[in-house]
Amino acid sequence: MRSPDLSPEMLDGLRETLADWDYRATVAFAHLFMEIGDREAMQGYDDLVLGHPVAQELLTDRYLADTPNVGELETLPEDSLGYAFARYFIENELDPALLRESAFIEAHEKRGADVGYLAARGFQLHDLFHVLTGYDTTPLGEVRVVSFTVAQFPAPYPAMIIGTRPLQAALYKPQLLPILMDAITDGWARGRAAAPLIAVRWEEHFERPLKELQAEYGLG
């Protein structure tokens, strides 16, 4: 196996990411990786998602959902997935359309229509994964949900978060390692134990009780 060769620009991006304690600093580094990072590694990500057991099912119909209407979802029963989804956006003051416009989708589309579609559907599901898992939007909650995501369906951006944050702690604040690793392993274990979630048309289940869906898909 050949040794990795990081360009000076990639090394500078990694240093900047490790110097910033906001996990969102990883966005710029992940974009840089997709643009100029190791080509064999990027192909490895493509192979992982395209070889996933549910990938062909997804690629057959290429289902994408409309942006959720928070006002309509809030009228659903309070125990439903749709109601919980609406409250998630309201309480966290989040824009339901934000992740659907992610530049990562365009970056994946440049690698091929199939990879681009899978990225688009994956970004549609990020907020739903928060609701389905119960993970909040704090920094540790985000670490848990991206670890869950990588366990379900690997992608560069979430993988970069769970790769760089432990290195950051190991280099600068080792006292945070137990907390951080607990968050990563919790998300990873739940993601591996749950049924594949990316192929589910969750938008067609908004009226169903959230707890019922969690039990059905191994998210208890």
C-alpha cells in the first residue's frame, strides 16, 4: 500500500481545521479534499456508496422529496414523525431548505450522476436522522449523528468530522477524548445496528408515530 501524499494546500487546510474548535470548520477542509485530495481515496468513497446494499434500489427511482412545509407538519399529531420534524426546525431555528442547497451535492455530481443523486438524498435525510435518533444539534450531538451517518452510508464530509475531531483532541485537549469517543462510538454502534435508513421514503411516514418507526427500524 502506498503512503499518503498530502499537498501543501491540503496540509494547510488540515491545520486550519484542527485549530478551530467549531466542528463546522471541517466544511472547508472536506470541500478541499473533494477538489484536490487523494483520487484513490475519493474513488474509495464512491465505491462504498455505490456498493451499498440499497444503492441500486435508490438509483432505480431516484426519489427526492420536496422541501418540508414546517407549518403543515406542525398540524400533525404530536406523537408523529412529522410533528417532531417540524418542532426540530422551529426549536433549532433551522431553514428546511439549507442542506438541500449544499455545495457538497454539486461536488458529488461532478463525480457522476449516481454519486450526485445519492449525496442529494443523503443531505435531505440529515435533519431527519437527528429526529429519528434523538441526537440534538449541539457539537456532540452533531458528532453522534455524523458518526451514525458514516456507519449507515459513508461520505467525505461526515467522515472528515469523525476523523479530525479526535485528532484535534489528541493534539490539544486530551481530556476531551473520552467524551468525544463516547459520542462517536455511540453514533457508530447505533448506525451499524439499525436497518438501512437511506432507502426509506420517510416523507411518506410523517403521520406515523415516531416511537413506532424507531422500533421498526432498530432505533430504540
